[in-house]
Amino acid sequence: MLKGDRGFAVYEAIVSLGCIVFLCAAIIPVLSHSVMKVDESKRKAASWVILTEQLQSIQYTGDYQENIHRDGIVYTTTWTENERICIRYENRSSSLSETCIQ
């Protein structure tokens, strides 16, 4: 080491810390949005699985369940007037989503 080297100056440390904080502040919303999208995709995939199970149950036994609880989510089976079977479930944003098939 050279005789005059003492490490980083205070302003250099503050600038580098500020850059790290800025990068974290920019990345956190993106990661949060990605997690929400993945969760919504999982719920949609689960609704298709439940819909398939309901159709098989109707085909073999003639019965179906109106409310199904999976992973803390309530999926509700409904029949529409034009003979469509639908599965409704609640999103993270507390809005209802629906998956239907004829």
C-alpha cells in the first residue's frame, strides 16, 4: 500500500450507498409485479384443473361441487344460460376472475 492511502472518503461511500439504494428502489416494484403475475397464473391454471375435474365428475357421476377450496382460495362453479360451465375465483386485487368452457 502507498503511504497516503487510507481507504474510501466519506463522500465516495455516500455516493456508492446512494447508488445501491437507487438500484434496490428500482428493482423492488418490478419484482413485486412479477410475483403478482406468477400468482395470477397459478390461480388461472388451478381454475382450469378444477374445471376439468368438474367436467369429469359431471360426465361420470352427474354431480358437481359448487364451492371448491384449494390453497386458501374458493373456486365457485356456475352454469350459465347457454350451457357454459364457469369457475369463478378471487384475484389478489379482490376482483373476480372467471374461466369458462362450453
